[in-house]
Amino acid sequence: MKILKYSIPLFCYLLLFTSCFEDNDDSEISASEINDFVWKGMNVFYLYKDEIPDLANNRFSNNEEYTEYLNTYSSPEELFESLIYERETIDRFSWITDNYFENEALLNGTTLTNGMQFTTIKRSDTDPIRYGIVLYVLPGSSADLQGLKRGDIFYTVNGSQLYYNSSLDNNYSLFNANSYSIDLGTYNTNGTTETDDDIVTPLDTSVTLTKEEFTENPIHTTKVLNVDGQKIGYLMYTGFNGSSSELNDVFSTFKSEGITNLVLDLRYNSGGYNSKAILMTSLITGQFTGEILNKRFYNNELHTLFENDDPEYLLDRFIDNEDGMSLNSLNLNNVYVLTTSWTASASELVINSLSPYINVVQIGTNTRGKYQGSTTLYDSSDFGKEGANPNHTYALQPLIFKYANVDDNTDFFDGLEPDTYLNETRTNLGILGDENEPLLAEAISQITGNSKLSNKNKSLTQIDDIVPINSVQGKLINDKSLPKNIINQLIFD
């Protein structure tokens, strides 16, 4: 690991810190170069800085103490984890990467994938054997070319049965290979509602899947449905990234078709960029341009700086154009949003931020419960990518703010609760975008006034292991630049 030579004045943030080490000579002290970056980045930006004693501005009385502290950690990852606030409960989403090129690709929807988006299911709580079920397939991917489709069941990976037991042991590492085969089968309930007698019948069909660099288009499915005289727009959106103009074109079609209701399918959308969430809310509405969409809250020091120097930075507002592109806004007063526990972050921002303004009907299950946002920090003088240390490719993705809607609703740790509770089932996933698919069918029936489900109705059967295996949960990326006057106050002396 590279060693950094630095002098004491590096600890003095202009106007941000009120005190520095008293010993201000220029004697050089050795410390871990990357660990130094990790601590400084977390010290300035981390949302929960005030809860971590080791991040306090007065934590170290001199350079020697700081150096000794850094050297007690054998890796940047170990130091980073030591600075996380309540990993299992509050901060479930900050991360560190040793390759920021891969991190950038991931955040923009480019991953090494075979295109099969799946989860696992179990027969009972006592049976460790699991089966895979395909939830959706990325168009043009290896899985798509091999003919896989939503609802397909597989029971082996490279000939091995999947298992997951009560001690949390599993062999899901089988999915890490760049190429692997799966054996397909059919799920048989044996005509009962009990799951203990369920079986998977082999189809004698094996499919080999190969991973490749793939950029997912988040506009997965879009349709205009005509049902009982109602024109209903349907959009399955899988990530808040991708092309703004393509999304605007979808809403142009909805507008020209004269839709009066929109079903926004976010059931597998774990988030993305803050700006795309603002775009989505503004396309759905249009009648609230300039109004406050949501508020952002940073750690105490940063928040005070913003309040004093640039309070507008703490607010996001509805927009009517993006970079000169006029929006094809629908001016809707109702939107129906389909959700699962995969629905997170920027997806939750859309639901939460629209709710004070229009009627948002949520159908499905509770969302993930991520009301915080992160940013990418690089090892440079202002933590931006320009001028990043060429000696390594580490970057941090810490939580730096949490958001609240205009009515101050935030901290929904258990997720946003649906108006109509409806699980996906293993035996009847349906076809995405088809008006008979259960969640979409329920939205349509509520629009047309034919719903037979009671409010909060819970189905008895659900997909198990709802945490996705091959994707990152909960991304709300702050792509809004810090104001220059604030940047100047964060740069090291």
C-alpha cells in the first residue's frame, strides 16, 4: 500500500473547522494514503458523521495520533466499515469500491450480466433446497437470446441444486461465474395450497448463459391500454438512469394518445439518479413547476453551510424543461404505482414526493425503505474525479443526505406502505404489460371501478427471498454539483 507524506495544515478546512492541531510545523508524517482519503471523505460528507466519535473534528490532537489511528486498519475497507453508523439498521447502503470505473458503469446501468433477473423460492421454512424463478429478462441479452422468459423455473446451476439454510449457508456463488448452465423445470403445487408437497418437475432442458458488458435500457415496457373506455398508459421503468430524451418521448406518446391514467411499474426499480426522479415526477404532473418537490438534509456542518450560503441547494423543485428540452408533461392528478421490496431510493422519492400534490395509489408490497442519497467521492483535493490520485482507483459511495417531501415525511425505514397489498405469486407471475398480470390488473380494475380487493388485502402466497441476488439495492445518486462557494470551503489548506 502506498504511503502518503503530508504536513499538518492538511487538516485545516477553510471556514469549515474552527480548530486545527496546535503543532503547525511542516514535519512529514507517514500514513496510509488510501486510509487517509477514506477518513477525510467521511469526515466531510458522511450523513451520520455526528453519530461516529472517530469522525469528530477534534478526534485527534496531533498528526502522530492520527497516523497511529490510520495504521491500525489493515485495509481501506476495514476502516470504512468502522465508520458506518448502525450497518444493519440505519446505514444499509454506503459502500466502498477498489475500482471506480466499475462503480461508474454500475451507476449508469452497465454491468457484467447474462440478462436473467431472478430470485429464489422455497417450498417451506424447513427445506433448504431453493429453486430459481425468472422475474424478467433484459432484451438483447444472453438470457433473451436463449429464449428465457418471466416465470421460467430452474432447479440447478451447473448441475448443482441451490441451497440456503438457517445458518445462512448457501451456494449462490455459483451465479458468480461468467458462464453457467441452468436446468429448467415446471413448478407443481399438486393441487393444494400447502407448499410442503410442491415439487419441481424437470423439463430435460438445459440453458447455458454467458455474461457480457450490458447497458440496460430502463424503459423496459411501455403500452397504451384501452379498457372500458379508459386510455391507460403503462410504463415499466427499471432504473433512474438512461436517456432523458427517450423517457420524454414515451410521455410524448402517452400525451398524444390522450391517456387519462398512468400505471408506473417500479416493482424491480432499486433507484438511480436524483435528477431522473425529478424528471419523472415532472413528466407525470406539469402543473406544479417551481414548487418544492423535496428537501435534503446533510450532516450538521454541511447543512449549516448550505443554509447560510446557498439554501436553494437544499431543495429540489418540479421542472418544465431539462437542459433546454421541453417536457411532455401529462398534468395528471392520479398515478398508480406498482411496488415490491425491490422498489427503493429514487423510486421511493417519486412516490413520497408526489403524494402531497396528487393522488398516488400504491399497489403491491412495502418498498425497501431507503430515504437517503449518496455521492461518489474520489481521492482528490475536492473529492471530485478530476485530479484523482493516480496511484489507486478506490472511491467511496457514502450516504451524504436524506430527503423529505414538502410535508416533511421521511425516515420511512420499513418502506412506504401500499394502499392495496398484493403479492406476486410463484405460480402466476403473468406477462409484464399484459392487462391480466395480477398487479397491473388490479390497477386497471381500480381505474375502471371494478376492483374486488379490499384495502390492504394480503394474498397468502408470495415469492420468497425477495432480496435480489444479482443487482444492487437502493441507489439514489446525487448528481447535483456542490456550489463553488461551498467547494472552496471544503478544500484542504
